[in-house]
Amino acid sequence: MTYKAKTFDLPALSGLSEKQIKVHLGLYEGYVKHANLIMEKIQSLKEADAEGNAYLVSELRRRFAFEFDGMRMHEYYFEQFEGGTAAMNQDSPFAGAVAEKYGDQGLVAHIKEVAGSRGIGWVVVYSDPRAATLHTVFVNDHELGQLAGLPILLALDLWEHAFMVDYVPAEKKDYIDAFFANLNWSVVEKRFDEAIRMSAA
Ligand SMILES: [Fe+2]
């Protein structure tokens, strides 16, 4: 099988230019291409000389998570802008879980705190249905620090490529504000509901 780049039905965004989004979507398509390419390379190296290429194959397998997660994380990211900005529904089950975990600080303030981590990567909010809680972590690159098996609810791209067409590095906070200004929280709420449904199935 091969992965195909998704297309996203994105509205005009506030604080994120068309050029910024175009450049970023181009990078996303690169991850899709390279996820496919690694799978093909592993196959062809094994077919050519499984023993002689064993090191190469094992290094490519290690590398696969970088390309695969680079692809999938961007899908989580861009989907969050589809449908236009929508505030969090305070009556939703997700909002209840947020209030329980993040209380007075609130989720957005907590995400901004985690986003202050040094390095390139993502802030990811997960649901852990087994423990009926949420986790917010910093993922380095695309794959280092992901929590095994937990459904992703929200993905904030903090690679510089996500904002450097529109902002300089010192303006990262403005990019994060723009991210939240455009975020469709109903997408996040639906992911939460789906995670709960899947864990109950
Ligand atoms: Fe990105």
C-alpha cells in the first residue's frame, strides 16, 4: 500500500498567511512521500540482499517513525482548522475532562506553558481513556515522546517551519495565539468523544 496526501478544506486563517500554509502543506506532502519511500526502500533492500543490507534496513525501520509521524501529525494539525474557528463547548464531555485535569489554569494556558519547552516538536494533548484523564506533553521532532496507544486530541506544531513565513522565532507566542484564534475546538471534542467510544467498544 501507499499513503496519499490528504487535502484539507481550509478557510482563510487569521494571523497565518496563505503562503505560510502553502509552504507548510508542501512539507506535509514531503512526509507522505518519504513515509512511502522508506517502505519501498526496506522492501527493495531486503529483496536485493537481506543479509548484506541488514544494517541499512534496521536504520530505515528506526527512521520510519519520523516520516510516518511527520505525516500523521500534520493531518491532525491541519484538520483542526477545517470548518472555521469554534470555541470550546463548555457543556461537552471534553470540557468536563479539561476542567477536572487543568482546573483554574485551563488547557490553553497549560498548552502555552508546555509550548515554552526548548527545541523543535509538538505540544500534543492526548486522551487516556483507561485512566479517564488527559495528558499534555512535548514531543520532540515528530515521534520522540509520543505516548503509546493514546488517541491524539490536539496537535500544535512548534517547528519553526510552521510559522517562520509569518513570524520570526522571537514571535513564537504570536504564532501560538494565531493557532488558537483559528482552532476549531469541535474537532478536538469529536476526537475526545471518539476516543471514549473506542475504549468502550
Ligand atoms: Fe509542521
